[in-house]
Amino acid sequence: MLIVACVCSASVADETTQVDQDNAPGIVAHKLVAEFQSEPVQVRVLQPRSRASEQRLPVVYVLPVEAGTGDKYGDGILEAERLDLANRLGAIFVAPTFAQLPWYADHPSGRGVRQESHLLKCVLPFVERQYPARTDAGGRLLVGFSKSGWGAWSLLLRHPEIFGRAAAWDAPLQMNEPGRFGSGPIFGSAENFRKYQVSRLLEDRAALLRAEPTRLILLGYGGFREDHLKTHEQLDGLKIPHVFRDGPERKHDWHSGWFREACELLLIEPAK
């Protein structure tokens, strides 16, 4: 794995080392000194071995469930590499890291805990500057499970003009207050949490999502089946088109078999 050091300030990421990205084997890890994170973080990138000249590729943002490079629940981008998804699906896969437990929110006062801003203002511009990435919403795709499944849906619902589709698996999508699963120190307050609350955002975005092709994907479960069933019921009640698969039950990690299906649905299956 090739490592490249970079500096990220607000929306600008400046390379300190040039890399021939088209010929770099496997995963390239960029070290970012990031304004919105309390310590340096990484962005790891996996791209297809070949592409047509001048072709811009969709990007799948593989959202982590752990702080830093933790791998208690496996590693999403390593699973993408193992499954050869970049070549099979013709997409770039990007896995950012975060200094704190990622809930994809900006803390109301802590500047070093601004995860949403880091992704939007640092990671996306960096990737789209350094790689042949599409810059339209349809080319920016989100995938995750557990807290990163929450993050994938929350990010799309908060920024439908930036992201095109989001896939989640085994995620606490009906969580209605901060505190569970280490979320309290990230959201900072109940008032701030409500800005990111998935069930509330679905209500707010229902009219927009009803008028568009399918943008939300909800797959199997491990420990959060009840959340999935309630979310599916809410989506049906709001008449929001979505892909829903109640199972199979799988282990709560990146390598249990759901990841390939999620990426194929994001990139291959036409919207219903």
C-alpha cells in the first residue's frame, strides 16, 4: 500500500508528493493534516486498473464504523480489493478515516470533531482533484453499516444535491436521541443530534425523494432488524421509493457477505 502525505485546509488539499495514480498498484493511502480533525487522518483509494481516456468514474465512499484505522469489524476497502470491485464495477472506492468515533456529524463547538465538514470540504475535493472522479451527485455514492450506515443515509438526506445514492446494512436508523453506541460526544447535544436524525430527515425530504428515482437502499441485518423494519414501514408510509431486503441475517462486519450486494445495487441495478 502506497502512502502519500498531504495537507488539507478547509476545501483545499495540496499534495506534497506526486504519485502516478493511473499506475499505482492496489490501495493508495493519503495522510491528511485536516483542519476539521483533531489529528492527522487518512484517505485510502482503490481505483480500477484501466479506464477509457478522459473517462470520469463514479466514487463509492466506504464509510468506516471505527475511529482511525480500527479493524474490529473488518476493513471495507480491503474487502473491496479482495472482491475486485473497482475493476468489476468500474468505480473508484474511497475510505476516509476520522480521529474520533465516526457519526458523520459536526460537533456544535468542537472544531476538531467536525466529521461532516471534513468529508464534504476536505475528502470530496481532494478525491475529485487527484483522481478521475465524477463530480455530479449521481457519481458520489455512500455505503456503510451500523453507525456508518446511519451516516450514509444522514449524509444523503442532508445533502441530496451532493450525493446520489446511499446503501446501509444493519444500522440503528430509528435512533431518536444521542448517547447510544458512543454517539453522545460526537453530536454534543440533543438539539444538534436532531439535525442528523434519520427518521426526522426522512419526513423532511419525503416530497423530494418521492419525485425521484430510488436513492435509498436498505439491506440485511445483524442486530438492528427492528430498526430496519420500522424504517421500511416509515418509507412506505411516506411513499419514498427504496430497495429493501429483510435479510439474510449476517455477522456485524464488513466481510460477512452484504458488501458486494450493496455496491452492485449502488452501481448496477437501475433505479425503480
